[in-house]
Amino acid sequence: MTDRPRNVLFLCTGNSARSVIAEGLLRRLGGDRFRAFSAGSFPTGRVNPGAYPVLRSLGLDPAEFRSKSWDEFAGPGAAPIDFIFTVCDNAAGEVCPIWPGRPVTAHWGVEDPAAVTGSEAEVAAAFAAAERRLRRRIVHFLALPPEVLDGPDVRARLEAIGKDTAP
């Protein structure tokens, strides 16, 4: 068990929507127990504007977020990552860098709200749906006691959380 906050990295290919929303949720809900980060294998270089209302609803400033490469978290001097969650199917299937430390990984796939086309209301609904699904999973993750997070079955527990398809 560790006394320092646990570092959590959310990965997606573009790091513009789902992973950024997950980072924001964990920042808001994780308290002092967790530090949240997000990154992408092929970052777009900008946060999708559709994520701004979600971040603002969490009381966060969208300007505090940026789309960045996962290389920032794999290089020399990077903080050790304790947990890595892929939130898109593409990132889950990619060959990842060697991460410092020995992070526990799990896949928490969520449909890409940035891929939704249609009216402003339809796009906003897609972002809201992604936020609800990620929030539900993060709340379940945060409810796990430290002995589970440090236990031998933690990966199975985290994968089970990722299979929760409730809206």
C-alpha cells in the first residue's frame, strides 16, 4: 500500500474527448487519493470543444487540459503510473510504451462522442452519455478499498468495471 496519491492515466487514440473527460472526472471525484492524467497514442493536439461543457459542469477550466502524447508518461523522469485505463477500442489494441513502475491496466471502452455528427443537441447528448458512462465506472473504481487496489485480483475487478454497460 502507498501513502502517495495513486497516478491514473486514461488513454485514447486522439486524447481529445473521452480520455480528457475521464481525467476531469477523476480530478474532481478522486480527492487527494488519486492524480489523474490523460494521453493519446496519436494525439490530435487539441481538446474537442464538445468536452468543454462537460469539464465546466465539473467546475474545471477547459484551458487546463491539453491533448498530449502518451510518450510524456513513458519517458525518463516520468511519474510512476499505478493504473492505466484505455477508453477507446483502438488504443486498447495498440502496442503501448513500456511504462515506469508496474501499472495495472484495464479496458473501459466508451463510444466516441467526437465521432458523432448531427445537430448541436445530438453532439451534446453524445458527450453527456460518454460522461455518464465514465463517471459510473470511476465511481465504482473509487469505491474499491485500498486492500483491493493492492490485491492480486485488482485487474479482474477493474476489467469487470469496464464491462459495465449501463447508460
